[in-house]
Amino acid sequence: MKTFKKVLIYQIVILCFFNMYVHGTSKNNIYTLASENEVQEVTRDAPNYYKKSIEAGDTNAMNNLGIMYMEGQGVKQDYKTAEKYFRQAAEIGNANAMSQLGMMYMEGQGVKQDYKTAEKYFRQAAEIGDTNAMNNLGIMYKKGQGVKQDYKTAEKYFRQAAEIGDTNAMNSLGIMYWKGQGVKQDYKTAEKYFRQAAEIGDTNAMSHLGMMYMEGQGMKQDYKTAEKYFRQAAEIGDTNAMSHLGMMYMEGQGVKQDYKAAEKYFRQAAEIGNANAMNSLGIMYWNGQGVKQDYKTAEKYLRQAAEIGNANAKNNLSIMNKQRHK
């Protein structure tokens, strides 16, 4: 592979890894820009490439190698080593690395969960313009994590990040106005922020717009437009959108009822870890909708969903067990 192309793919790969970690996007996005073999070759070579750059003091290389260790891409997953590289870069002023350290302390990844330390790193990064850090500070103030819950301050950080183009922040603002969290409920303003994010390719925003059209919130109920947004998001790997599409086909909302199509979308989402889709698959096998009735398979999916906290699945398991033992 030519050197220039290889360097370009290094940057593509690490950007996609970063988006997978921060935004939850699909790794399939990488393969729209380079072949799978090229990506695999570059992923194997990337650690050595970045280590050479680190020797020259490149803080972006430190941060990128930290992300690779965080994700276990091309190297064995190692939170301690990830933290080491993030810390090196942060000490030299790299805002992305500060934000990554904040995330590690926020989530307790390789370190003891510590909201105060997370806030410190997010604040440092936000002060030098990192929009992910601004968004994460907004989340902390919205949830009261390590700080007193304060919707106004949360909105301030979300707005700052959104004005610089951060789609997560646009989504967060949209949700605040959609749900009336700390602001007066305003579907039109919510739609504005979701639409801004969706136009930049954000799948969460597409899914949210789909929900608004499905429910007729701030606009005329329109299943066709809802399906359009869900399909766009699903094609980029959004599991919530896959689950919503499955439900539309299961219920015949805006589409012809089609249990096979419903099962396909539920299965796609469930295989990527979506608990709602697992629950829906469990119900399909329980009732024999589009599949042969199979209580064992139903219980398997319901249990999987329940184990990752899905309340509906827990309730359905309880009902199913009572019916089976009458």
C-alpha cells in the first residue's frame, strides 16, 4: 500500500474508532472509505506508526494510541496503557486526551470511578475548546454526577458545544426541549436541534426525528417520514432505529405488516446488544409471530434483555414463568 494512502487510512481508522467510542457509530463506516483488507493491515501497523510519532512528541499520536488501547483495536485492550498515553498527551495540553481521561474517570474504566476528577479533566478540555468535554460537562450537570444537578448549567454547556457543531450536544439540547427538562417543553425547538444533527449524519438525531413523526409531536403524525428517518439511521448502524423499524413492521404502522421483516430488524439490533430488540424477539417467539412458537428461545432473549436492565423483559419473564407453571 502506498505510504500516503496508508497514512490517510491511519487517520480514517482512528477517527472511526473515536466515533465508535464517543458517538457509538458503526465500524462499517470505515469500510466506505477503505477496503476491509486495507483497514486490517493499517490497524495491525498503527501502534508502531504512532509510537514513532510519539518519540517526536506528537500528542495526537499519544491520544490516538490511547484510543486503540482503550478499544483493543490492533492491540490487546489495556485501560492502564490507554490511561498512560492519554495522560502524557494531556500534560502537554492535548484537549482530546484530557476529555478521554475525563471519560475514563466518569465510567470507571481502568481507574476508580471519580466524578470530581472526571469533571476536572472535562473542564480543562472545555476551556480550550473541546466540544466533547463541553457535552460531557452538560451531562454531568444534567444528571448531578459529581456536581449539584443544574439544568441551566447543563444547557449552557450543551449550547456552547452545539454552536461549534457538536452533534451530541445538539441531541442533548433536542432532548431537553423534547422532554421539557429544565426548559419549557417545545417540540419545534427540539425538532430544530435534531434536524441540525441529522443533517450532519447523526443517527441518534435521525432516530429521534423518527420518533417525533411516529408520535406526531410538534408535527402531523407521519409514519412514512418516521420510517424514512429510522431506515437512514439503521443503515448506518443505529440499533434503536433498527428496533423501531422492527416494531413498525410488527404492528403494520406505515408499512404492510410483515413479521419476517420485523424479526430481521429485531435480530440485527439484538446481535449488537439492543435490549429492546431482544425483548421484542422474545415476544415474537413466545407468541409464534412470524416464527415457530418456541418458549425456550423466547426465554433466552427475554433473559438476555433482563440481564442488561430491560424492565419490560423482566416483567415479561415473570409473566411467562407464571403462565408456564399454572
